[in-house]
Amino acid sequence: MATGYLEILRARHAARLLVGTLVGRLPNATGAIAILLFVRAEGGSYSLAGALAGVYGVANAVGQPVLGRLVDLRGQPRVQLPAAILSGLAMAVFAFAGIGSLPLAYAAVAASGLFTPPLEGGLRALWSSVLRKEDQVHTAYAMDAVAQEVMFTVGPLLVTLCVSLWSAQVALLVLNVVGVLGALSVVVSPPSRAWRSAPREAHWLGALRSAGLLALLAAFLFIGMALGSITVASVPYADAHGGDAVYGWLMAALGFGALVGGAVYGARQWAGEPARRLQVLVALLVVCYLPLLLMPDAVPMMALTALAGVFLAPAIACAFVLVDRHAPRGTVTEAFSWLVTTFTVGHSVGAGVAGPVVEVGGALWGFAVPGAAGGVSLLVLAATGRVLAAPGGGVVVVSGSENDPNRAPEPRFSSGDRA
């Protein structure tokens, strides 16, 4: 696998596109954490911090499919860079205005989330123009996923480093400037400037006409809630056990656990029914959330937080298999986008719910939310098990996919896909 990664990175433009995309997505990856720390530094309540972080996440979830459609119509440079600049400017307004005017604060974080450029989807569309072999494109997807987990591990540390060296306000500004530079690096590259989307088949309901996909989205809404609630509940815990540095390490540990779990899960082929396997993975995820209620000292708590993240990436990877199975013909890309959007909305709702819970019951009650949300997700999967296990929306071998320049058959994607 390491040899395959090095081969990809040696391809022309590959390293630049990967690094530029990761850097460009840094504001999105750290946005909720930076907002939480900034609001707390401004003297705001946990409820307000959670609500603002939730608004940012929901706006981001709404904006991603809209901006993605514009990228398909207008190309990457015309959409990605202006969106990145508008998102950064909106966050700058929030950083300078603070929480003195709540309507302005909510409007600023909403605009920043809404205009966050869809760099992740853009990168996956570009791999086929940079890598000429089908197996290299698939390895690039795996490398991309691993790199995302590295970003979510390092990102919280960068936020807390900026806060420690300067302030939460400076952290907001620096991260968004860096994000604009990352987006700029991507969109001025030859592959990005030359890329054009293929025509796309659509139904007025699109991928949402699939019952199996709707069941999966409902389950992952609650998994997102669990993750979002951990982000908020960790703030008062860190306040009592060392401050911002501890909070950054907790968030990094959560990402590190997901990184390790995803790497181990992706290292082998898994037999059996993916719907059943997803139930097992979510059950393990819930079990690993429960030890957070022990709230030990900082170092053991970091280990428990890492454990809480171990089964997250495997559950998401298993969900991708089910998304591919249940996506109606010609809607695979849309279906994946809905999964990401639903997870993001759940994360934001979880942050919003955990804020008032922490206000009432402290960090202990806050850490009870992930287990409860995960339990509901498991119930959804159990109740819809037959729907998810049933044959999906037309998964067949296709030839001529836009992401396969060699026109090689790809058995994992649905017919008519215009990724």
C-alpha cells in the first residue's frame, strides 16, 4: 500500500492537488472547534457556542451540494476560489465583530459555512485526469481518505496552538487565510483549469427515491449527532483538566482513533453481508462511547477518546458499500454527497443539543449524549435491516465512467453514474 501511495504522489500534479485540497479544507475541518474556543474566549455560554457551531455545520451541509452543482456547470476555478474567499471574509467578520451582535454573529458563521468550497468532491473528480490507470485511481481514493483523517487529527492541534500563541480570534483569521491559499493552489493547477463535468442524469428526487438510502441516511444522522456532542462535551471537561491544550489533544485523539481504525479496516477484504456488518460496527461504536462517562484524568481520557473514534471510519467505509448498492442508476455521486451532508447535519445538531445539556448537567451529561445517539442509530439499522440487505438500485458493471479514462469496467459503481 505504501508503494502504491508513493507511485501516486510521483505522478505530475498529484501531490500538489492532495496537499492543496487538505490545506484548503482546514477551515472546514477546524471550524466548529475554532468557533467554540472563540465564543468561550468572548465570554459566551456553552449553549451559544454549540448553537453557532451548529449553524456553521448546517450551512456547510446545505452549501456543499449547491456549490458542487455549480462546479459541474461552471468549472472548478470559477466556483471554488470565489467561494473560498467569501467563506474566509465571512469568518473574518465574525472574528472582528465577536458575539456583541448575535444576529451578525449567526449571519457571519452561516455565510462562512454556506460558501465553504467543495474541494473534497473536486479532488475526487480530478484524480482520473492525473492518474491514467484504474487501480491507481482507486488507491488514490484510499490515500485521500487516510489523509483526511490525518487532517482531522492535526487540525485541532493547530487551532489550540494558534490560540496558545496568539488568541482565538487570530486562530479564526489564520486558518481561513491558509484555507484560501490552499484553494488557490488547487484551482490554478492545470488539471483543475482543464476539468469539465460530463452530463448527468437526474430525477426530481434523485438518489432520495431509494428506500435503502433513506434508511442509511437516518442512521448516520444520529452517528453524526454522537460525534458533534463529543466536540462540545469535551470543552467543559478540558476546562477542568488543563484547558485548551487538553481540548486540542482530545480532538486529535478522536481523529487518531478513526485514522487507526480506518487503516486497519481497509487493509483487508471483508466477507459477509455489509448491512449486517454495519450493525456490528455501529454497536461497537456505541460500546466505545460509554467509557467516556468515566471522565478520568487527561491522559487516560485521551486514550478513551481515541477508542471512541476507532470504529467511526470503518462504519463510514461500510456505509459507502451500501450507498453504492442502493443508489438509483445515475445517482451514485449524489448519493455519496447526501451521506456526507446528512452526517454533517447530524454533527451540527449534536453540537446544538449538547450545549444546553452541558449547561444543565456538566460534562458528564454531555458525554451521555453520544451513547444515546449511537443507540438510536443502531435501532434504526436494526429496524431497516431487511431494506438495507435487499438488492439495491441497479448496481451493475459499467464501462465509460468519467473517472476511468481507460474505459475499464468498474463493478463497484452503478450504471449511468456521472461522478
